[in-house]
Amino acid sequence: MGIVIDQDECIGCESCVEICPEVFEMDEDGEKATVINPDATADCVDEAIETCPNEAISK
């Protein structure tokens, strides 16, 4: 399944994008984060999951 962001829970704080830009980016509207590399194994993914204020990221 890979890395997933619950779009209903994402508040667009951009913390995951700042921590792990090779896996996350903001959508076209700049309102929500999206996953650009769902199969990534980078160490920063776990940090992004832990940092998400709404716990919107899972893997």
C-alpha cells in the first residue's frame, strides 16, 4: 500500500514537505500535502509521520 495521507485530516501545515521533500509535496492549490513517492523508504518518512500534528500520514 505504501505511504498515504488522509486528505480529510491534512491541515496543510507543510511539515512533511519540509522534512521529506523527496516523498511529499503540496497539491496544486497549496492546501494539502500529497505523496509523490508512496514506496519510499527514506528515514525522513518516519520523522514526517511523527511530526504530523493531525496524524494524517500512515504507511
